[in-house]
Amino acid sequence: MRRSCSCNRGQIRRRLFQSAVVNVLFLLVVALSCHGCPDKCLCSSQTVKCQNQDLDAIPHSLPANTKFLFVTGNSISRISVASFPTRLDQLTDLYLSGNEVEYVDEMVFNNLPNLQRLDLSNNHILDFSKEAFPDDSKLQLLNLSRCFHNHSTMDGVLDFLHRGNLAQLTNLDLSNNDLVILPDGILTNLSNLASLNLQNSSIISFQNGTLKEPPLQDLDLRDNSLRDLSLTVQAEFNLKPGLRIRLAGNPWRCDCFIDETLAWLRNSTQVVDAQNLTCADPEALRRHLLLQLEQSQLKCSSNMEGVLETSYVFLGLVLALIGVIFLLVLYLNRKGIKRWMYNIRDACRDHMEGYHYRYEINSDPRLANLSINSDV
């Protein structure tokens, strides 16, 4: 009995020791994997927040188990490979809005292999490297709202969307930018893009084929500068029967050229806010609902009226030019004209004096008889 008791005690002690060792190792692993919270940041569970702290770089001493990272409202003008020097395998959500970011360099996100959502909104991006994302990028959501303010440089800045390893991207936000026209082929390689937000981006038209490739399900085109939709764009929309489109807030031109767009709107179920579309011009139809327009209201000035109007303007300019030349000739020949006018005056005066003399003779009987006798 004593031997069995001593054996049981030894086994219990051994198990307790092993359990203690396991606990110590676990705490050591946790301590090694979770560094202290960076200065000027707040850490809670797997979330790190470094907001409005006037930081000029992303903190380096981030816990290795960080899943959600908020570095917003600071003064970080450049994001480079040095911004994430250590690998963060668990990081899925990165928020970098409002940091005045101008440059996103190559290989920036290589140490974030599981990054799925990236928010870069409210920055001033001038250059975005097409090699910023790794080849096997898992990014699904990219927010670039209020990032681009010069439409003349859009082709170069947005080239990373065409060549930037974003095959898994499903949601792209380009709202509130000065785009005017989407660069050609910008969406070609976004083979999984389902949602595209272009609200308030000054879009005036789409190039042929721009919206053909991605399998879009939601397209927001509200508050742009669209006047009508071409037949090509309508055909591209028709190829995606599940697509839902928002078009309110555009300055639609309600004349004879909107016939095709109006017919498409009435026959399609894709435009979810079709009932809210209104005319911007002509003045007589302003704020008039598109779907309530009658064919008789869609008028255009005839070609002849336009030609006549142009002809009148041209004739007016020609007459004005002739008048200016005439006045210039008069001014240059003013002395000769003055002499010529004096000569005419003198000639007229001599003629009138002779006529007056003859009239006086004919009117006086005595002078008339004298004139007759003298003739005899």
C-alpha cells in the first residue's frame, strides 16, 4: 500500500510539473508573439488603433496577432516596404484614411499575406505602384474614395488596378474623385469585381468595353456628369442581367438625342432609381421626371435653323468688318474727300446762281420784253 501511494504521489507531482511547464511555455509563446502596444496607440484584443496622433510613419512594434489596424488621421505621406518590416500573418483589415498619403511604393503589402480589406480614402495619392501587392494577394475590398484630384494623371496613377495582382478584388470604391473618364482597360484584370462605386466622380462618358469584362452586380453612378448613355454602354449593361445600377443626380439632356436612353430605361429593370431621374436641360423640362416624358416634348433645333443662325452671325461679322474698313478709308482720305466736297459745293452754287438769275428775268415783265427786243 505504501509503495502504491508513493507511486501515485510521484505521478501526480510529475503531471503537475508537466502542466506547469506547458503553461510557462504557452505564456512565453504569447509574450513572444504579442509585443507591447506601440506608443500613441490603443490595443484591445487583436485590434490596434493609432488615430489622430500626428504620426509620420506607421508604428513598427505592432503585436504579431494584430488583425485590425487603424492608423487614420495622421501625416503619413509615403507608405513603403519599411512601413511593415515584420510579417503580420493575421492582419486582415488595414485602415489608412486621412493620412495625406501621396505615394504607395512597391512591395508595401508583401508582409501582409492575408490582407482582405484596405481603406486608403481621404488621401492625395500621386503615385501607386503596380507592384504594391504580392502576386498571391487576397485583397477583396479597396477603398480609394477622395484620393485623386487631378484627372489628367489618372491613366498613370490607376494603372495598378490593371496590373496590380488584384484578381481577388470584389469591391472597389472610387467615389468622390476627379476621374471624368475611366482609363481604358482599367477593369480588365479585375475578374471578380462585383461592386464598383463611382459616385460623384465627374464621369461624363465611358469608353467602349470599359464595363464589359468584370462580372459587376452593383454599379453606383450617382451624381456624375452623364447626359445620356450610348448604345454600346447599354449593350454592356444588358450582358449582365443581375447588375443593379444607380443613376440619380446626373444632368440628363432631355432632347431628341435621349430617345434611345429613355427607351432602354423603360424596358430595363437594372436601374433601381429610374423613377428619380430628372432632366437638367432644356430649361423648360428642368426637374421633369425622365420616365414621364412624352415624345412630343423631346425636341431638337433643326439643322436648317442652326445653319441660318450661323449664317446670320457670319453675315453680321462681315458687315461689321466692311464698316470698319469703310471708316478707315474715309479717315485716310479725309483731305481729298474734303476738297471734293468743296468742289461740288462750288459747282452747285454756280449752277443755282445762274438758275436764280434766269428766274428773275422771266418773272419781271419789263425785263422779259427787254429780253425779247434784245433777241430781235
